[in-house]
Amino acid sequence: MERNRKGIFITAVGLITLTVLSLSGCYYDKEETLYHKSGTVDCTTIKATFSNDVAPIISSKCATSGCHDAASAAGGTTLTNYAQISGKADRINQRCIVDKTMPPGSPLTPTEVGILQCWISSGAPNN
């Protein structure tokens, strides 16, 4: 009887181990996140400026009521002026361009993504 219990225990531990190992190998990653790609944008054709291109996108898509405006500061982040926006350029790149998790509910258009990507890759200038 004792030997049979030991065999069942070893079998159960083996099955649990096999299940855990097989399930840990099953996950989904976004290629953009793994390889830091966000599409092919030719920044030689997009001359993104902060005042004419970036600020209107941030103002209409990010610094809205309940999100990253001065009153709400979602996640402790306000995006209402150049210093605040350029200071979060890396985070904007990650969340809006790579992860595509911002803005919630209304994703950026490919044109908007291209503008932000090119502006950030050019050093986020105040132009």
C-alpha cells in the first residue's frame, strides 16, 4: 500500500511539473515590443515639428479631460506643454507607438504615429 502511494505521488508530481513547464512556454508577445519596431516610417519624408504637428496630436488625443490634462493628470502625468511632453518622449514612444496601448479607445492614425515617431527619433526638438 505504501509503495503504491509513493508511485501515485511521483506520477502526480511529474504530471504537475510537465504541465507547468508546457504552459510556461505558451505566451504571446508583440513583435513590436520584442524587437522595438513600430512599422516602417520614412522620417526623411516627415518633417514633424512640435508646434505644428506634435502639440495638436497630444492636445486632441492625450491632454483631454480625464486623461493627461492639468486637472486630471492620469498616472501622475500632465502633457500640456513642451517641457512635459518632451520629458515623457520615451514613455510616449513606448505606450503610443510600440505597445499601442495609448490613447485608450481611440488609437492613433498611422499618420499620427509617424509624426510622433519621427519627432521623437529626431530628439524631440522644440520647433
